[in-house]
Amino acid sequence: MRRHWIDLTTRDAATLQEGTVAVLPVAAVEQHGPHLPLGTDAFINRGMIARFLELLPDDVPAVILPEQTVGASAEHLDFAGSLALSPGRLIETWTDIIACAARAGVKRFLIFNSHGGQSGFLAHVALDLRVRLGLFVAYAAWFDAGYPVGMFSDEEIAYGMHGGAIETSLMLHLHPGLVRLDEIADFRPSTHDIEAVARQFSANPGNGRLGGFGWKAQDLQRSGVTGNAAAATAENGRLLLDHVASRLVELVSDLGKADDFVTRYASA
């Protein structure tokens, strides 16, 4: 069964099964400190999609659109190697790709994101395509799937949002040869210091803290990393990959089974 859009012929694309969900992976190319490669977000996305396809039942119709590797990474551009598109251009690109795929008759889409810095654009694209083209577009960021109980500390989950134990564990499992083991360390972010003196101000607002600010990566940690990479293990990466991929299977299956709702939604 051909699961990747680029493997299809034009006849295949024109005759996709009713209810097929087209998944658009969106990632980023940006610094992840001294120990992880620039393509960490892309490698993680690819690994999750690959595991998702291994777990996906044959009777669930889904196809993977071409990965959009470069994302919105302006906060990392002071570090060599980081690449970024402007938010407007990125949104237009995602929108155009989904609109083109819809011309083949696909009505259900999922944008699958692996970069926190562009999570805020997902809902905008989904709503725009609903309003203008009547498409059903869902969206997901892998880190919203949660984590197996006890795998990471509460502090790491709250503050280790870039290159810490979580992403380093995934990379130790997926691409251990790309991880610079001698550069792994505990990269303690300044978020702790900010929150120690500011009751309603944080780099990552929410959970009772009202205010955020536009930060660059080095504002939070000189290395560009936030989190305890020294706590990472390949086994945690393997378990986390299965955890997220299993929930992605459930999500795509939900979208595929929601016939009555999607029909009403797309025709309204």
C-alpha cells in the first residue's frame, strides 16, 4: 500500500479511498545547542511518522504529504545554521499545499507539527481552509500527546522545551550517531530566574502566569538549549516515540471514522 503522496501516480491520487486523511508533516531546521543536529525537529517528525505508519492498520486510509522541513525559527537565527521562513510565507505554503491536495478530492487533513515556535499558526491555517474551501483540517503538535508517567520530571516537562532530556532522548533512539555525547549537559534555562521575581511573567505563559514576551533562544540559555540533556536515555526515546505514534494512529483513525460529523462540517 502506497502511503506517501510522492509515491502515488496521478491516477492513484485521483482515486484515493473515500475518507482518506492526508497528513502534512511540518518541522524546522534550527540550532539545538552543541549536542544535537540542526535537523532535530525534522528527524523527530520523520521518526514519528515512520512509526505511525508501522502501527497504522491497513484499513485506515491515510497518506503522507511531502514534509515541510524549514519552519518559523526566527528566535534561533543568531545561531549559525538556523533556517527560517517568515510566518506569512509559511502559512501560505501550508495552505497552498493542502489546497492543491484537495483538488484530488481529499477532504480531511491533519497538520502534524514538531516545532513549538510555529504551533500558533496551526489553528489559523485550519480555520482559513475551512472558511474558504470547506475543508476539514485538524492539527496536532507531537508534544501535546503528553508523556508516559514518570519518564521525565515535572520541571523538565515545564522548562526543557528545546534540546533537553525529551528531544535528546528521541534523538538518542532515532539517530544516535548524530548526537555529540561529549557535549551533553544540563542546560538550565533562565526561565527559573525570571519566574523567581515575576509572578505573572514567563517565557512560557500559562498555568496561572498571564504574561509572556518575544524571546530569542539565547535569552533563555546562552547555549540556545533549555533543559537537562544529561538526563536523556535512548530507552526513554523509544518509549516516547511509541507513545506519540500510538496516539497519532488514534487521532487519524478518529478523523477517518467521523463520517457524519465531517460530512456536515464540510457541506455547511
